[in-house]
Amino acid sequence: MLNRRELLNHWCVGFGGLALQGLMSRQALPAGEVTSKHAVPNFPAPAKRIIFLFMHGGPSHVDLFDPKPELTRRNGEAPPFQRTRVQFAERGNLLASPWKFRPTGKSGIPMSELWQHLPEVADELCMLHSVCDTNVAHGGACMKLFTGSDSKLRPSMGSWISYGLGSENRNLPDFITICPSSLHGGVDNFGSAFLPSIHQGVPLGEPGYPNSLAKDAQFRFLKSDFATPDEQRRQLDFLQQLNRQHLETRRADSEMAARIESYEMAFRMQTAAPEAVDLAAETTATKRLYGMDEKHTENFGQMCLLARRFAERDVRFIQISHAHSLPFNNEQWDQHSHLKRGHEINVSQIDKPITGLIKDLKQRGLLDDTLVLWGGEFGRTPTAQAGDPKIIGRDHHAEGFTMWMAGGGVKGGFRYGSTDEFGYYAVKNRMTIHDLHATILHLLGIDHQQLTYRHAGRDFRLTDVYGQVANDILA
């Protein structure tokens, strides 16, 4: 009598055969239907997909969303609190924000005067004022934010979500990253690591620094200059036949199964992807809503509009990276110096496009089941960075900073957690990166403790052995 493992090994050559059988069944299903063998949420979920607006470099919470009157009153004084031992650069005295804050929306969400458009959707936002526990360096902090670990190569958040939920569109990837940065983790920030490679992020535009421009961003190798679609289909069928024969000789070869599936996906993308990125059908009014009629907002506006189009087509995880800042030094949001000029430029580039994205998602009925996440890898210190006072800036800060969510089952016009009176430490409802990931997965219907993958003799998960869902933010 066969035991369970022997039965699986004999039947379709183990789990590799199961993956191949899943692929064969996919080809008979219509586009838009959930097809992955992993696509079984643990419980009913409000969100079907996520758009992550990544602000590369570390936006300053005390200058954007977290007003600190005490910081203003004691500007220039020595900090009365104990600073963390690990610092990225030498730090000086307390530094008040150069911008005033005001309540916005019916909910009174505070925003600095930098934001001219975002207040229009304030009541859709769920502010997370107590995010903490990233690395103090860009590379480690990005790794922690994207993969849950700042020291070892792990699958990215988008890859875990692709693995956990599968696809609702068999003609497009589950995970697309628009104009990704090549710095501070680079391709590993959207890589699948030890998960099957079908779950890695597909870049729209070449990873680079500064980012590639949205108007030039394309999926690579979609069009052949020497073979017709029929010829490519015949070539692919022959290649897949060889791959399946190879798969039959190897037990549980998940990479071969993933390769078979990725080839099929690439072929189908030749038809679906050009239509998805073609903005010709978008109205002038829609493009204006995203700021595509103004030079300083055109690039990020196009990224946001592309994100909405991918969301409409049921891509699971869509990431946009903003890393355009000062024209003379390309510091992203990393204002160690020139804080005022740098944040003014950065906010002006994203303010209208993000507001347009949220409005557009809502008017199309997509905001309820699309989770929008905004934030960087850390915040900035409430103290000045030591140096020339004429070009004053702030250092990296991971002990307490702000991110926000919208749609996808979170409370709108809601503030969760807080930092101390100076904005240095998260003191109420601390939300570590593991907690953030656990909450995101919960909003997508996944129990973060159940989303595991066996590798190198142990089970791995995005949240490692940590993570608590922030139930208070759930609508």
C-alpha cells in the first residue's frame, strides 16, 4: 500500500505534476476567472488587489502628516529624549517643520500645507502613525519593507501575495512593478527568491536610477521581429513538449513547472499587455485628473493611471516607485540636506496624481476592493542633521513614522497609533513591519500564519514568526 508521499510521486510526478495539471486546466478557463491552485483565501476579504505607492528614500512624517506642536515650541533645543544608539548620520538639535498643518476633510485628518490636492480625499485615508522597526539604512530598510527581512534574501511581499492568491487574469502577470528603482535591493525587492519564479514581479520599464520614465516604459520582448504569432505558437508548443518530457523525468521540479507556466504567460501577454498600457482610449479629462497635462506631474500621473488600468484588469499586486527628487542630486526623498526644497518638489510631483488615482478608483467602483498603500522605507528624524544650517535636512528615522492606506476594507478618515510629542518614538499601537504585512494579508483574506512555503527543511512565511493584525483599522 502506498503512503501519501509515494502516491504523489507516482501520480503526475509529485507536486511538479500538480502544477502542470493546474496549468493545463488554466488554458481551458476564460480570462478573469481565478485559476491558481493557491487561490483559496482563508476567509472572505474586502480587498482583491493592492496598489503600493512606494516613496523611495524616506518621506518626513513630521513635515507631512504628523504635526508636533511641542517640536515647534522647542525648535533649536537639545532633544530631551534618549536617542537610539544606531544612527545613519550625525544629528543636531530639534527642528520644527517649516510648514504649517491644518485639519482636512470632515474627519479632520491633519496634513501640512505642502498637500494641495490630497485633502480632497482625506476621508478615504487611514493614517498609520506608528509604523516602526525597519533598518536605519536604505538597503536594509527596503529589504525589510519588501521582504520582511533585512538580512537574508526572501520572497517579496508581492510574490507572497501572488503565491497565496493566484491570478484573476490569465493573460497578465499577478505582480507588476512600474518603473522600479535599481537601488537598495533592486530586483530583489520584487523577486520571488525561493518561491516558484512565476510569482516574481514583472517590471514595466527597466529598473534604474533615477527611474525610467513612464512614457518610455514597456514590457520587454513582447513583439518578435522575425516570427508571426502562429509561428511562435508552434515553436512554443514544441518547446513546451520538450519541457514536459523533462519534467516527467524529475520529481517535484517546481522551477520547471514555473518555467512552463511563464512561457505560456509570456505568449498570452503579447496580446493583452499592449492594450493594457495603451492610454489612447483614456479621455482628456481623465488624463487631466492624474496631472498628465502638467510637466511636473506628468510622469507620476502616467504611472498612477497605468496602475488603475492594471487594477481594472485584476492584477493582484501593482507597485509604483517614486524616486525623482532634486534635479541636481537625485536624492529621492532622502533629504539629509535641502529639506524644504526637496520635499516641496517631491510632494508637487505626486500630490495631484495620487489624489486623482483615489478619486478615479472610487468613481469606477474599484476602491472598495483595491487596497492603496503609501509610504517609504522609513521616516525622518525630528532633529536636524548636523551640518551647514543653510542647507538643513533630517536623518533617516525608523523608530516611528507614517504610512497610510485607502480603500480595500480599511476605515477612512481614521488615525491609528501615534508617536511621542516630538515624533521620535512610536508609543501607541506600535505597528512593526511584520504587523503591517500581517494586516495587508488579512485585508486580502490571508491568514499570515497559514501562508507558508517549505524551503531548505523549514517553513517560511512573509511575517517570519511575528506579526499582529491591526484589527482597529478594519472597516
